[in-house]
Amino acid sequence: MTSADQYLAELGQQLRVDAVRATSTAGSGHATSSMSAADLMAVLLARHLRYDFDWPEHPGNDRLILSKGHASPLLYAAFKAAGAISDEELLTFRTLGSRLEGHPTPRLPWVDVATGSLGQGLPIGAGVALAGQRLQEAESRVWVLSGDSELAEGSVWEAFEHAGYERLSSLTAILDINRLGQRGPTRHEWDLDAYRRRIAAFDWHTIEVDGHDPAAIDAAYTEAAGVTDRPTAILARTMKGRGVAAVQDREGMHGKPVPDEAEAVEELGGPRDLRVEVRRPEATTVPRSPGGPQPELPRYEVGEKVATRNAYGEALAALGAARPEVVALDGEVSDSTRSEFFAKEHPDRFFECYIAEQELVATAVGMAVRGRLPFASTFAAFFTRAHDFLRMATVSRVGLCLAGSHAGVAIGEDGPSQMGLEDLAMFRALHDATVLYPCDANQTAQLVAEMAEETGGLRYLRTSRGADPVIYPPEERFPVGGAKVLRSSPGDRLTVVAAGVTVHEALRAAEELGEEGVPVRVIDLYSVKPVDAATLREAAEQTGCLLTVEDHRHAGGLGDAVLDAFSDGREVPRLLRLAVDTMPGSAKPDEQLRAAGIDAGAIATAVRRFLAGHGA
């Protein structure tokens, strides 16, 4: 073994020792999963990673994503070896207030995305690589360290397909094949050829290597960097718990410290204090800051019939003309979501992700990591497939804009498989998410611009398939967290709260009731999260009852959003709720609304029954 290889071997042992120390001090954590990949990390850190730890935003930095996020002690040990954290901080692992969480998050500036929900690192890495190769001027590589258990996840194979198709030669997947999962052996154990055949079928270059041989690992990384026409997967045969007999390749040792810290550290050769001078990328200019002039949004005439999905596409194209950091992604339904309008005007910034919604959201996250402002669109119903990626995006604290079209029963004849009826609940439940549901074209265009101005967090826009009348003038503004009172009088007997398609039904019902001498207030609650609590409370005080009507399931939607405005201990008003309780079939949009009990007739009937039952 050469002196250079001996240094790499010693560095690998240091990473193991520090993983053992951190988990033993914490009394929990994944020591053995960290130990299997220590040599892979050591060689990467010392020989191949280009990264400026003093400037994590350097556009030329390589990106390292630890997909097997449970092996966070290994990552933190590497940060210590690079001089980014101290030994004292290393030993705060998993303690209250520590940046070193059980699974890595961007609380650490050198962590781009949160991991730990397995199967997400490679899909996001593909997005980062795609942004780098298509949009980034500075040359850099993307390294994703994955475990073998997560190779059972379907999202991983969406990523293999996506990256192979896009020829992402800057992407290298380092696969730690240590044979053991949480409860026992993985599906293919150490059958590297089984993995190789599958991955190579997706047009990846593959390399099989002894994951504990520094010279072989070094050669594999060098080979990967030399491949220019496809991504590379390095299949590394490793041993879980490598170097400590009590845990090495033993079942039942996952997710816990080694039995005896002192004995393990001694067996690994004792503590070391090697420092790695990680190679920095070449000098570069500071990238252009996000933002720019206000877009020239499309304008629609009051009374004109326009689908909000059309307004979304036209507004997004206008936003793209003003803001070069804006990118659009779609799941092969751009002709329906209308993101095709953006694609036609800005083809270099449009990304087709096909029918792979997990990869769609993951690619959007990767774009955000590269400093872009992604707008990802598909049918509202199909975002449910990517829910875990959306959940983890909130942990990553990335800024994503999402548009779900074909919402509710109002889509008509396509039937329930295509209807987004749970999307508001899903997005409202996500931490720090913004949920918007416009009812007309001008409102939609303004909200698209508002989404671009928001900083951080998920921003979801729900759009409709059918054309509805424009009710707002182009100059009207719609701040996030606001609402619009569309009809009001001092004698209002009740308030109807609606959003999206039901706003038009509420206005028709109010007109009908008005002719009967029953004035009602109508609120357009276009900001479903956060809600305009002040407007709702005022309406409750003045009219005594709120009736919510929504093209969505009862649970988690508009009605629950309204209730949130009264969750501070004050008296809750009388509340009536109309929502979709049935299982829809195929029918025309107006028939669907009627059958679901959320059309103008149903609203008017509900108001009459309430007033009759309360002596009014």
C-alpha cells in the first residue's frame, strides 16, 4: 500500500472512530451504516470533491447528497475532517439545539437538502445535475451516496431512468452495498451483478469495486469523472460495521451505537486528528441575484370566460420573460396544465419529467438547490404520488412553486381518478406551505406573480379546467393571506365562503336569494393558507353564520381552513359546510356540481333551511 493509500485508509478509520464516538455519546444513531461507507467518503473528500466550505453557495462547488441520511454521523465526521465543525460540536450529535440532527438538514450550510426518507437523494441529485448541465455556467459534479436498502424504492428507478435519458454525465451514484438493511438482509445482498444489470439497462456506466480498497475507490471515482456521455453508478461491496468485530456484518445492529465504545475505538486504532484540505473549485463570479422587473402579466376583460389553468400558463410565460431564474417543469401534461405556454416561449428553461411525479418534484427541488425558482405542474390529483417528496422539501426549506390543475368534480366527464379532491388538505398540512385557489383569470395571473415574490416554503396554486367568467379587473391585487368580499350589505343574514369554481356558484346563489329578499354576504377566500382571519371574524360577528362551499372533500379543505380562524379560544360561529361527500362518476361539469351538492341551487337551499330552522 502506498503512503497515499495508507493516508486514505487512516482517514477512513478516523471517520469510523468519530461515527462511533458521536453515536455512543448520543446514545443513539446509526454507527454501523456509517462505518460501511467510511472509505468511500474518505477517498471522495480527500481526492475528488471540489468544495469551498467557506462559501457553500459557490456556483462551482460540487454537490454531495447523503441519500442514506441515517448515516449522518459519517457526514458530520467528514465535516470535522474538513475543518468545518469542531470535535466539540461533533459530540453534540442528536442533542437539543444542535445543528447535527439525527438525519442531515440544511441547518448546516453544507447540506443542500434534507435526507433520511430513503429513495430521495438520487432523484434530487438528478435534478441538481440537470440544472447544472443545462443551466449552469460553472462546471461541477454531483455525488450521491446511497444505501442498498433504498434501491427497492420506485423513486430511485424513476431517477435512474431520468438521469440516463438526460445523459447526466456529471452525476455519480455511489452505492454502498453492505448487504444488511434494518431488519435483515437486503433483497440482492452482495449480488453486485444484479444491481449492475438493472442500472446499466437505464443507460448508466457502471463500475464494481471493493468498497474498502482506497486505491480501487480512487480509480473508480477517476473513471466516473472521465465518462462524458452518461451518468455513472459505482457499486461498492462493503461490510456494515466494518472494523469492529462485535458489529461487523451482523444482523440486529442497525440504528444503534456499538456495544462498547472504548473497545471499538481501540479496535479501529484509536482516535485520530487528520485534517483534509478539500480542493476548492476554480474562481468564479458571484451569480446574479434572483429577482427582476415586474412581469407584464396577461390582462383579461371582465365578463370574458377564461380557464384559470390558461391564465396560469400565460402568466408563467410572462414571469419567465422578466425573471431568468424561473424554470418550469411538468409531468407530461403540459397541454392540460398549460405550462406549454412557458415551454414555447422559454424552451431552454422548460423540463419535461414525464409521468414520474416523484421525479418531477425531486427535479424541482434540485433546481431550487441550484438557485432557480421552479414552477412544477401536473394534475392536482397526481401530486399525491409525490407527497413524501413535498414533505421532505419543507424539511429542506427550499422554495418551490407548484400548480395543480383539473381540481375537483368540476372537471366533468373524466371521472374520479382524475379529480383533485384531497389536494388542499395535503398541502395545508405541510409545514409553512402557502395554498392559493383563484376563481378567475386576472386573480390567477396576479397570484402567479405573488408566488414568485414569496421567499422559501412551498407555494401551491390550484387551477380549474373549465372556463369561468372574469370577475376582477386586471389591476386588482391579491396579497397572500387575503380575501375578497364580493357581496355585502348591512342586513346580511349569513356569509357564504367559497374559493375557485364555487365562488361563481356562490354569487349565483346570492343573486337568487337576493331576489327573494334574503341578503347574504359572499367571500372569495382565494388564500386558503394562510387565511384572512380578520375578514372571516368580521363576517361571523356581523352575519352570525358562515357557510363554506368547496369542490373538495370535507376533511382538510376550505371548511377546516375557515375553522382555523377561530382556533384562538374565541367563540366559534355557527358553521355550515358543503363539500364533496359522494364518489363521483362521469358527468358534465354542471351535473357534477349539482350531484355533489355544491352548486348554486344547493347553496341557496342550505341557506333557506338554516334560516327556516333558526326562526329567521
